[in-house]
Amino acid sequence: MIRVTRKIEFSAAHFYHNPKFSPEENRRIFGKCNNPHGHGHNYVLEVTVAGEPDPETGMVLDLKELKEILQREVMDRMDHRHLNYEVPELAGQIPTCENVAAAIWRLLEPKITQGTLDRVRVYESPDLFADCTAQPGAARDDDRAAQTGERRAWRKR
Amino acid sequence: MAQALKISLTRRYRFSASHRLHRAEFSEEENQRLYGKCSNPYGHGHNYVVEVTLTGPVDPATGMVANLGDLDPFVEREVVEQFDHKYMNEEIAEFRDRVPTTENVAREIYRRLRRFPHARLERVRIEETSKNSFEVSEEGAPAVPGID
């Protein structure tokens, strides 16, 4: 099996605030991330897809296609946006890099039709990142598809 | 049914320290052959980077595997304050009789950090230089006296 990783960068604003907590609790738990005016980061997203290279093309997946998926699913939704207010996939959640990674996984997983999504890594800064992977042992859509004898369609390049 | 996801959080810390790779029970020639210039009697130093990976459920109230407000002071206290600008062979008790290779430094740091109470320590990875790195995870955890 081969893992292929593609990296993109997007810039977005966020802040951490839980309306169920008192103002003091919010400040204590979230510190300066609780500033209601928000603040921003240059996020770096690394998306890893695993699979066997196609014998015809030598590729696990068409990176051009992955680039388009990342543009559509991530850049168009999150780049130069406020994650608290403008990204429905994060509605009602604290937009930590843990939750951003999980939201991006859920957006990408159904769109990856060549190979399978292996890992989503979101860097909030060079010194802090979250990884999202499938829980080991959890059935994936892929496994279920394989069990029913379904084959994932390869798109014509 | 939503797919079950595993989330981990990784934070990088830095310290600068010196060490010497040398074992008193080996002859000078053996030390030279084994450790080469790392055995220079005056020691030498590195800018170490410690990458700490934690895993566990994301608390829905905070969106976090672990709060950096807890993790940063813990790592500062248990590792950075004790290793930064020190000569590990003499100033870190665990290396008085154990050679402070970065393998052993990684294991020692793993041992200290696994006591973090708010999430499970998954991995410690240390960059000794931008060209060398060393990783310890649960299966590589040391059977060292005093380990929790």
C-alpha cells in the first residue's frame, strides 16, 4: 500500500467560547483564545490517501482531482472565513484544530473515490496540530462496500 | 451511522542541552569506536525538539483532546525546565548511569509525560537535529524502574 499526501494552506479566524460556561469559566478554560473579537491562523492541511497504485497509471489517485476536491470542500468553505460564524460543518462546536480536522475528514471521506482517506492533519501553527484517522477496528464505508461486492467506480481521467 | 474517528493532538516544545556519549565500563578505544566524536570528553549540545502526541475523546464542551492550558505547564515543569540549558550526563539524575543517547532521552521524556492526567500519551518524538529523530510509543515504552 502507498500513502499519498497533499498539502494546502488556508487562513481563517476563530475564537473559543462555550455559551454554557460563565464568562469567568470561558476565560479560565480558553484563555486568550476566548477573546470575542476572534483571532486567526494560517492553517496547513495535510491530506493522506492510501491505496494501491493503478497498474495502468502508476497512481493511487489523480492528484489533480484531489486538488480540486480540496479546493471545493475546504478552501471554498474555510479560506478567509470566520470558523465560528461561516462554516456550517462547525456549527455548535468549538473550532479547535481537533474539531476542524474531524470536520474536514467528514467532508472529504465521501469524496475520495480512488484509494481511501487515511489521515487528515491540521496544523494551527508549526507547533500544534491535530490528526484525524478512522478509529482502528471501526467499519469503514469501503469495507461495507467490499462486503456487498460493490466496487468503487474509477472515474475516467 | 457516523464513522468512528480517532483524534490526536500534537504539540512541539524545545530545549537546548549538552551530552556526552560515553560509558565508563568501556575502554577509551571502545568508546571512540562506538560513539566517535559524540564521546568528546567535554560534551557537546543540540537544540532538541520534543513532539508530544496525545489521544483521547474530544470533550464536546471544549472541543479539545487536552487543554494546552494544562499540557504546556505540565511539559514545561516535567521536561523543559529540567532539561533546558543543562548537561544531561550530570544534571539529570536518570543519566548518571545511563548513556544519554536521544533514544534514552526519548524514553525518559515519555516516562515523565505519561503521567499527564488529562489524555493518553500516544507518542513522544524527539528531533536531536533537523536530520535525526527518535520516536517512543506505548509498545516501545521502557521497562525502567519507577515507571508508572
